[in-house]
Amino acid sequence: MSRLKTQAFYYNIVTDVNDTSLPVRVNNAGQNDRDMNSVSMQINYDVGGGTITSTTSFDTLEEILTGDAFDFLPIEESLFYQILGVDLNQSQFLDVESWSQDLRFASDSDGPLRWMVGGYMIGTKRYISTGNLVDLGQGVTPVYREPSTNPNNPQATFLADEQDNFAWAVYADATYDLTDKLELNASIRYDEDEREQTTLTPTEYLPNVEGIPGAVSGEVRTVTFSEWQPKFTLRYLVNDDLTFYGGYSTGFRSGGFNQSGVGAIAVANGIVGVNDIFEAEVATTFELGFKSELLDSRLTLNGNVFTTKSENSYFFVFLAANSTQNLGTVPEGRLKGLELDASYRAAPGLDFNLGFGYTDSEIKEFQDSSVIGNKLPGVSEMTLNMGVQYSTEIADGVTLVTRADYQRIGKTWWDLPNSTVRNPVDLFDARISVEWGDGWAVTAWSRNLFNEKYNAEFSPGGFVFKAKPRRYGLDISKRF
């Protein structure tokens, strides 16, 4: 069970994603109240020759967000007030229920052949409403399933949709020892996801853009996404401390619906690649790598190189015209890179870890040819992670654990035109714990210890969302 109560929609409008100089000046602090509940059960049953595993879960989420709207300034300074004489604020409501069931049978691990077969199902019901309201200086009215009737905060725009989704998959995986040093793994998975969307927006609030087919209140639309996903990996065991591998795989992420009418609004605002329906993403990857243990297993060193062809990769767009958050797709992109990770036990209780990744991304195909050759949105050029941890017994049965972590996030492009690129970001975290008895611990921690100021998001139109500043806290935990 998770409960969150905080604020929302404290954006700034800038041209450079590195600009953090503007203070948050919204005239509505807003709210973000989110309730999440989850229950799951796993059953493992040994039937001789293998194990049957069943995992069942049920999840709910309900969230209301309210706050200021474009351009997130005090009323009399806002652009809408300058043009129309009134400012806007916004509200969004989300209600989701889902269940899932996974059932698999895995063979015993003895012998040269190991295998597993299984199936998966998930059903989801989702309702979302989003809209702008006229800001008369009387705060924001939370809007749930019906437009606001509050005369102090009347509804200006409103979109509402209900989705009923059902997805299922079957899969199989097998590993066979070709020799005592050569191993082949092959797997296959088929996914099918049927999504149904019902437009619940009242007719008077549906967007109408000339030349673009409009949504209809009560309209039901159904779309199905499916994909076969093969994977092959060949591993060569040089010795007990060194393994080389190479592989091919296909990955799938289902498509879906933006809110009804979003495509028309995107066209009206000159944004390409955002439609009411976004297509499924399919990624095809070739990879070569190694895994090793050195220095009597005190040093672990792993690495790989890869190239990925991505079809319909996602990018994020916030549409100010109706305060909607949307996904667009890039028909084809290419990612190439490498990854390295290492861990080293320098002395009893003293551990170091290192991770490095480099990714070169490129847009290969898009409706607007001017962006072809640009970097894919949201992909960082490199990431670097380093950490050190020291553990020592300070009293009988009492252990002191200290840890420090450093992360560098390289250059990151955020939109298709690559109009702005965020400079590398350096983050430090630290924690110190006292552990005792049967799983008790008290931990003092700080994230973003040196209060690095940067923007976590950038969206077309110059919307930036400030990253979290330095946080610190105290945790008390018990492991059972």
C-alpha cells in the first residue's frame, strides 16, 4: 500500500534545458494525491522433474493532480491573461485497476537440456480525464469524471476516455550444452494485446480541427498489437572464470491510445508524430559480450557491445493547449553502444563498484525529414556510476555500514529537432547504517548530497520540470 500527497505542475518555460535560473512562480501550488494498492501471491509446486510456478496479482491506482497551467506564472503575468484577460489552471484524474496471472513449468536443472514453458495474462481497466479551467484566483477545482460546474473555476477544455485492455502471451525457453564449454540458449515469446478505448468527452468539449477527423463522444475504438519475439544466445565457457557470449533478440512494447482528439490538437500546434493512437515499439538487438571473475573472485568484470534497430520508439510531448501528456513515435531509430561493469572487494568489508555505458543514437526515419540524423529524444550519451561501501563490526552483533555513490549522466537530447541538449549532470548520494540483531537497521541517507540544480524533463514548447534538490532522511527497517 502506497500513499502520496504532494504538489504538482510546477513547470518553467525556457529555451535552454540547462536554464535553472527561473524560480517556480505558479499561483496555484496544486495537489498530487495518489493511492496505490497491490496484492500478489506466488505458489511453487514441485511435481517431480520440474516445478510449476503460479504468480497472481491485483493492483489499483487512483490519482488526482491539479495545479497551474501554461505558462505557469501569476495570473496577471500569464500569456493567456495578456491575450484573453483570463488565466488557466488544470486538473487530471486517473483511475486504474489491473489483474495479472503468470503460470510456468520449469524443468530440473540436471542434464544437458534445461527448459521452461509458460503463459501470461493481464487485464486493465483505466479511466482518465484531463482539462484546463478558467483561473479566477479562487484556486483549482479537482475534476474527476465530470467537467467543473464551479462558477469560481469554470471548465475551459476537457477530455475523458475509458480503456479496457486485455493482453496475453505464451513463451518457451531452452538451454542445451552442445559441449562441456559451449551452450546454446533459444527462446520464443508471442504477445497479443487488445486495447479498447471509449471516448467519454462531452461533445461540446471535443476538439475540432479542419481537415482532421474528429473524435465522437461515445465512440468505441479497438486496436490489437501483437509480435513474435525470438532470442538466441551462444555462450562459450573458456574456464570457470571467463565466458564469452553473442546473441540476437527481438523486444516488444505494446502501443496504445493517447486521449481522444490529441492528434488534431497536435497538428493544430505544428507537432508531428503525435496521434490518437501510438504504434507498438519493436527493437531488434545484436550483442557481443563477456563475463569474468578475476583475482580469486575478488574482481568481477563484465562488458558488451550492441546495436539496436528500434521501430516506433516513443518520445514524450506535453500539449499546453489541453494540458495532456502524450506519446509520439519515431518510425525508425538506431542505437549503438557499449557497457562495462565491475565490482572489486579490496579488503574484508571494503567493496568498490563501477558501471559505464555509452550510447550513440540516431533518427533514421521520420515524417519530418529535417530531423533525420538527429539524436533520439531521451537517450543519454553516456552514464557512469561509481560506489564504495565499507562494513565493519563496531560491537558484538552490531555492524556499521557506510556507502557513497556517484552518478554522471551524459549529454541528453529531449526533442526531435535537438533544439537543446542538457549538459552532463553529476549526482552524489550517501548513507550510513547501523545494523543489529535479527534484521534491524537504522539508516541516515542523503540523495543529491551537493544539491545539483538541473532540469529533469524538457518537452516541445520549452516546458521544463526541475529535478529534485538535496533530500535527506532517516529509515528504520526490519527484515523478516
